[in-house]
Amino acid sequence: MDISHYFFGRDIPFDDLGKGVKRRVLAYHENLMIVETVFEAGAVGVMHHHPHEQITYIIEGEFDFTINGVTKRVVPGDSMYKQPDVLHGAVCVKAGKLLDIFTPHRADFLKKSEGL
């Protein structure tokens, strides 16, 4: 994988995932990735799991996040850690934006954003 040092947001379009959710992959390399995701009020991040470690930081809005069967309301400035393969998901209560950091990078996100 070639190394890119700069990823300019103005040049990175959002992928519309449908049902009020869109995301764009920002900076990444093999072992690390940051992703911006925007939710409309009422949109759902379906319950899922993956082999990546993940940290989520809330920039805007309010979300009811469920991690490993426990649901908590999170607001701007809050963050969550999700270990590999833990079941998690969210419901957007108030339209919002979050940043997800993954290690290693999510190859599946790159394939989707590149249309592969």
C-alpha cells in the first residue's frame, strides 16, 4: 500500500449508505483508519461486529449506543472503545456526526468507497 500523508476533506466525497447514514474514509494506512459518519435523526447503525478495534468520538448530535448488550446515551465530547468482535450499534436521537478510528484499517470500507 502506497503511503499518503495528506487527505483533504474537500476532496473526499461522502458515500451515501442509505437510511439516513453517510460516511467518508479520511486518513488511513494498513494499521490505522479514521472515518467520518453523519446520521440523520432516527437513523440506525445496525448491530454488527468485526475483527477491528474501534474508537468512536461524538462530534455532534446524540446517540443511543449499544456495546456488548449495554446501551448508553452519548453526546459531543464522549467516546467509546469497542474491542474486536464485540456486538455494537447505535440509534441517532439527534442528527449528528462522529469519527471512528479503526485498527487495522477497514479494507471493506475502501472497496465500497472506490466502487469495487
